[in-house]
Amino acid sequence: MANNYTDHPELRFELNHPLMKRIVELKERNFRDKDSFDYAPVDFDDAMDSYDRVLDIVGEIGATTIADNAEGVDLEGPHHIGDRVEYASGTKRNLEAMVQAGMNGMTMPRKYDGLNFPITPYTMCAEIVAATDAGFGNIWSLQDCIETLYEFGNEDQHSRFIPRVCAGETMSMDLTEPDAGSDLQSVMLKATYSEEEGCWLLNGVKRFITNGDADIHLVLARSEEGTTDGRGLSMFIYDKRQGGVNVRRIENKLGIHGSPTCELVYKNAHAELCGERKLGLIKYVMALMNGARLGIAAQSVGISQGAYNEGLAYAKDREQFGKAIINFPAVYDMLALMKAKLDAGRALLYQCARYVDIYKALDDIARERKLDADERKEQKTYAKLADSLTPLAKGMNSEYANQNTYDGIQILGGSGFMMDYPIQRYYRDARITSIYEGTTQLQVVAAIRYVTNGSYLAQMRDFEAQPCSAEMEPLKARVKAMADKFEACTAHVKDAKDQEMHDICARHLVEMAADCIMLHLLIYNASQAPELFAKSARVYANFAESEIEKHNNFIMKMTPEQLADYRQEVPAVEDAE
């Protein structure tokens, strides 16, 4: 039987990374739950076995139930009935299968009916689901909004909302508005405290809200009258049971058809404050967005895997000129690069997820007791590493998902353009990944400070000091030379002391950093499991080298004087007489 987990041993390899020992140690707190919950692990091996078994279950559901429903969901989509959303019939079956299997609230503590899983295996589940149907992945994986509620909500809110999510209720994050897309400081949804009602009342409109008719919403709203910037925004919890929010319409989208993207009208909707006032954007949304960006990175890797699967299967079966097209260099060149990008992006994704796991587990421990000096240092180190890799993981993997689905269609040729093959759905679904939760351009904005402060270069040099297999030594020498070029390019941009030049070179510098870091991760993986990763490491080295050279040429030849050629001047329109 097909299985999206066991069919791809690369996932099990990433699951069994050495850092998981520390992650499990922190997450399980000396396995203190074993006497209170019969499903709690008793030791490290037991915990890892639990993750493996759950991934196996999700892999089977993904390759059977979700796969069987994917085409129908894409064609049917959700329905707008009155002021509500009704999922496609296949989406309902998918949700039922995941709920029956107990696949909700994975990362939440057992006392709230969760599984107390780390972020890493949960992220793998998100990838596995997206490898079959990215649209359904949006609905199911938005449950990770509960992480933000758990982190910043109070105990009463924990006890009321978390068990509901663990039981299968859905979530959404209501951030964007018609006049506030990427610029969330412009959010104007009004929050007013009603002494009479004893709660906050929300009024206004939200747009582009994924799964907008969910059971539980995290809402960004303006609580401070007279403010216009981020300091006047707070985070609220809206419970659909309270009423007051209607779906005005479901957007008609290019892809992810199973996922309802809604315009919402808030009319005196009862809500409660999550955390403290005025920290909605400054603190809480940033945490929420970082989690969402990791989720989109996982979704992107899943789409890349699905596209590669489709391209590979077709190339094996399709014959032209008397032989299978997989034997033609033009085709196997594309397939090899698709696989290399997939493996590189996945390595980056799970390196980031593991960093997130460590610092979040320490954050959680800090709620129970004071961290010692070593723990505080560890928490700070991994929080910075996670923050630096999150925009790379989201930005690069979403771009690779678009590239891999493009190449997948190219391999199928005319058939790829037809609705009869799933590759066209992957292609349409991929396009949103480089837009929502911050465009690729915004990921560059988030990442560039780690270029200029030397964080990425320091990570590269740390990787260079780590041992690798004899087979991978030549690649390590090549990536060191790439890092040297990255360092020189960074210095060139800094020396120019021109903000506009810095901004136009930012994307090139960030991509150089990402290529070097991903290649280092592939070298590590190939040293441990050459049968899985050696080919991808060598292919990605060739690709990365050419990309580094391209970016190097652009940056080293750029001067502030050239910027005039890039500016787009809009001619002034004279008033008609």
C-alpha cells in the first residue's frame, strides 16, 4: 500500500537526527507523563517509535484517503451557503479520517488531550499531507495556531480551547484586511471593550483569511483608539460559537481550491484578549507568522515531492523514439535537479524545525521554573538560529516548489498541460506558497540582517569545521570557496554605504547564503547516508556553484550609479484642459 512517509526514507532519516535526543529530553521532562498517561513514552526510543508510528499513519492516510479525494476536492471546492462555508465532500472525509486517527493537537501537552509531540515530527506530517493535497494541508495544519494561544494565552484559555482543537476543531488566523496586506501596521479592525457585555467587541472586515469559517480564530485588531501603527494592535480569540462573524464571500483562486479563502465581516463579534494589550503585532503575530512560515515551508517541500513523484513516474513510462524519456539527458537533467532542490530544501526545513523545537521547549520549561545559565544560553542560541533559518526555509522552498512544478509539467509535455494529470494541480497550488505568510521579497527583508550581522557566515564556518566523509571532502572545499565569495560580496555591499544598493543586492546575498547553508546540510546528510543523498549533494553543488557565480557577478559589478537604470519612473500625468 502506498504511504507518503515510508515511501520516502529521506523523511525517516531527518527524523532520526542526533539533535532529537536533546529535543525529546526537553519535551518529555524526564518522561514525567509515563505514570499519568498510558500513551506517554517511557524513554527516548519509545518516544521516537511513537513519532515513527504516527508518521506512518499520516503517510497512509495521505496516500489513500486524501489522494483519493484530491481531484474531487479540487473540482468541487468549498461552498458559500448563506453566511457560512461548507467544505467540499472530500475535505469532510479527509478531516474525519484525521480526527478518527487522533492526528489533531499533536504538539499540545497531554493534559489538554494532545500528543506532546515536538514541532519536527508535526512538520513532517504537514509535509506528508501537502505532498498529496496542499489545499487540505491548509485546513489541517492551521491547527498550529494553537501554539500561539498556548504560548501567550492564560490557563483558563488553555483549558477551554486547546482540548477542542485536539478533538478536531479547526482554527484560522485573521490578520489581513482589504487595505492591510503585508503592511499589518495598517490593520483597522476595531476592538472595543464593552463593560455591559463584559468582553471585547470586534467590528470591521478581514480579507484573504484561510479557513475563514473556522471554529476558533486568532484575530489582530486595533484596541487603542486614536492609534495608526503597530503599537495600537492587540491579539484576540474569537469563538465561532459566540456568533458575530459572517463570511461575505469565498475567493475564486488559481489553486488550493479545497482551502476556503474568505472575506469576513465582524459585527459586534464577542472576543477575548489573548496576552497583553498593544503586543498583538509587535510580539504575538511575529510568533504566529514564524510558525506559519515554517508550515508553508513544509507545504512547499510536500508540493515539491509530489511534483517530483509525478515527473519521475511519467518519465519512466513515457516512450519516445523507442525508449523511455527518462533516458534522455534533457529529461534526467531536470529530474536530478528537482530531486536535489527537494533534498536541499527539506534539509533546511528540518534543521530549522529542530532549532525551533529546542528553544520552544526551553521557553516552556521557563514557565515552570527558572532556567539555569547554561539553559538560558542554549535557549538564546537556538532562538537566534531558528529566527535566521525560518525566512530561508520559507523563501527558498516556496521558490523551489514553483520551479519543481514548472519542470514537472515540462517533463509531461502536452499531457502536463491537461487537467487529466495531477501535476497541473501541484503547479497551481505551488504559486501561492511564495506569496502568503509574507512574499519571498519579505522573507529577504527578514533574512538580510543575518547577512549583515555575520550570522549566516558564522554558520557556514561552523559547518566547515565539522567532519564529513572522504567522498564529500571535495564538495566541502567547493562550498568553502562559495562562502568566500559570499563574504566578499557582503563586504562590497557594506563598503558602498548606500541603502538603495544594499536593498537591491539583498535578494542576491540571501540566496547565496541559503545555497551555501543548504549544500553544507546536504554534505552532512550524504556523509551519513550516501545511498540517499550523495547524488543530490553533487548535483546541488553544481547548481549552487553556478548560482553563486551569477549573484557574485551581479553584486561585484553593481555600483550606486547604476541604480538609475533599475528605477521605474512613472511619468507624471498632466491635468487635461
